[in-house]
Amino acid sequence: MYKEANQADRRSDCVLTTEKGEQFVDATFDTYLASIQHLHDAMGEEDFYQLIKLMQQANQTLEEMTV
């Protein structure tokens, strides 16, 4: 990753991915997606979506702690 000055707002920077970072994402995405698909298949649709809902609630709760 690297940063560049934000041309639209010089008070901030943009964080960008390097070529090596993009290669890492490309190499690991299929494994990640396969893991998610396995959870969906093994848990069944109803339980899987309940898991997603609970994870979203947990993330929201944690975000509220930091505000």
C-alpha cells in the first residue's frame, strides 16, 4: 500500500494498493470465497444468514464503542 495526495482535497491522502498487494488479493480471494461458500452449504441458508446478521450486529456494537 502507498498513499498519494488527494487532488480534490489537499488536506487528505488517498491510500492505494501496490501491484504486489493486488496480486495478494487475487491469490487469496478464491480461497476466501470458497470458505464462505462452504459455510453456506454446511450451515444451510437460514442459519448462514442468521450468522451474517449477528456478525453485522456485533460489528455495529463494536463501532459504537469507538465513537
